[in-house]
Amino acid sequence: MVSSFLALKKSLALAKEHLQQTRIPSGSRVSIPTSGPEMAKPQVAVTPVTMSKLSVKAPEFYPSGYNPNFNQNLADSCFEDGYGGYLTLAEYVQDFLNHLTEQPGCFETEIEQFAETLNGWVITDEALQELVELIYQQATSVPNFSYMGARLCNYLSHRLTISPQSGNFRQLLLKRCRAEFENRDEAAKGDEATRKQFHAFVLFLGELYLNLEIKGTKGQVTRAEILQEGLRELLNALFSNPVDSNLICAVKLLKLTGSVLEDAWKEKGKDDMTEVIQRIENVVLDANCSRDVKHMLLKLVELRSSNWGRVLGTSSHTEATPENDPNYFMNEPTFYTSDGIPFTAADPDYQEEYQELLERQDWFPDYEENGTDLSGAGDLCFDDIDDEMDPEIEEAYEKFCLESEHGRKQ
């Protein structure tokens, strides 16, 4: 029995020595018999290798129903005449306008391709006029699209190559706006629906004035002079018919363009803004508008007296403007991103999102276009206004009335 044990021990030692000499890879299996002469001959089990049937020369795979030429077919369809289910110019442009309305952040990435497509399609006077009308209608009928519409008009006015005898894109656009402008007095006196449409036009014209760039003969960029004059006349029409909805529209327009208009008028030596403010003070004293609208007008007068909320740097001698002063929009609310980063109307990367949030917050809540129910719940401007004015506001209001009356007598 001892001899058997010694023989087994010797066999194990030999097997271990053999394994070290052959350097069996880790993970391989070794079969060692428990007895007999085969113990000195370990056996290695090799894992079989599966051969792949894949080939680099195999044809490209497409799922069932997939059309590899879909994108090209869609692009080609834009240039068809509308038959056979292809897009017309109106359908193509309207789809893009709706896309911008829903996703305004796509403007920068997709506008160049849109303009290139139009240059290959808009080659007649009729097509250009149709394009102008589509954009105008979208900008004056879809809420919150006036700013995006003005940016789009500015881009196309510099990128569209067609320039027929009837006028280029910008000229036709201004001609279309003038047709609406000529009816300003009738529109300001019209019914609620007419005034609502007129107010949308007024605010779009304000956005055009701020965003439509015109290059001078020496390469300098200026604003359209005709729009500046038009806005002055539109303010006259609104104040000449001082119903609540007209006055609210005037407040919105002046908050949007007041500082730029006043700077432009001052450069010409004009004092038009002082005349506008005097007109507002007369409305506050004499018009039969609601108390809340009068409060809005007084706030606007206060805003103008503070240089439209602009803060001038001590080392700068230039006038602050929305384009170069980050504090210009200090009178507007501040919102925050999902990451907690604050942004205001002055941040170019968040202008579309800011406008959307501003509308959600009801910065002009429950005004609609009839001027009723202005102090409803959730009103950021008027929640702190009781049915009766507090003593401080009442004293300030009486002082304002006395000063205005004294100024009239003089």
C-alpha cells in the first residue's frame, strides 16, 4: 500500500513537471488519469473555432420597405409643378414656416438650405410675390412669430438672387406692409377682430424695424427709414382711438422699439418721443380707458424717464442699445434653464425660448385684444393692485395730474 502511494506521488510530480515544460495556456483543460501508465501523458482539450460566414464584399443591407433614394426624391420633388403628389411652392414654404414656429432653434442650421432651395425655385415675379405673402401672413397671424418672421425676412432680403422689375424681396415686402399701413385709421377704429389683426401687423412692423438691415452705398448697415416714419404714424393711429386694446398695443410697441426710435429721432434733432410721452399723459388724464391700462401707461412713462431701463457704463461715451448693452433688458424678468443657468432677453442664444416663457408667464395676461379682465389671477403686473390705490400710489397719481394740469395752463 505504501508502494502504491509512492508511485502515485511520483506520477503527480512528473505530471506537474511536464505541465510547466509545455506551458499550457491558462483556461485549457488537462485530463489526468487517477492511475496507470497514462498518468504521465496529460491531454489538452482544444476549444473548436466557429468559422464566420460574414463577408466584407456582401451587398449593403436595407430593411424591408426602406427606400435608399428617399432624401433625393424629396429634394427633387420640390422642383416639380405640383402634380403627381409633389409639393408646391406654397406647401414647401408653409411647411418650413410651421417648422420654425414649432422649433425656432432650427433657424440657424436650416435657413441656408431653405434659401438655396428658394433660389432654384423662385424664378418668376409671381413666385416671389407668393413667397412674400406667405411669410407676411405667418408673421401677422401666428402668435410669437413676428420676431422670427422679421429675422427670416432680413435673411432672404440678402440671399435671394431674383430681382425682377416689380422689385426684389425687400421692396415687395415693404410694399405689402404699406398696403396694410394705408388702412391704419380704419383698422384702429374697427371691431375687435379687425383691431386684433391690426395690432399683429403693428408689432411685426416693429420687429422689422429692429431686424431688417439695409446696406448703404459705403457698406454701412442701417435701418429702414420708411419703417421709422411708419411706426410714428401707427402710434398716432393707436392713440387717436384710445380703447384699451389699442393702448396695450402701443405700450408693447414702445417697450419693443422705444429706445431705438428715440435715439434715431435725436440723431435728426427731433423730439418726437417727448411728443409721444405727452400724448400718453393726455390719455391718462382724459381717456376713458381702464384703470389698469392707465397704470401701464404710467409705468411706460416711468420707464422712459429712466432711459428705457438702460445703464450706461462710466467709461463709455456711447449710448446703450439692445445690441451692445447687456443691462438694457433689466426691466424684463429673468428665467433659468434646466441646469439653473439664468438668462434674459439680452442673451442671443435664448431669445426664442425667452419669448415662449414670457408668453407662458402671461406678461400681458388676460388682455387679449378687448382690454377686459386685466387684473385676473396670476397677473405678474397687477397682482399687487387692490381695488383701491394705496396712499402712496394715490398721492403720486394726484401729483402727476396736478403737474400735468399746471403744464397745460402754462
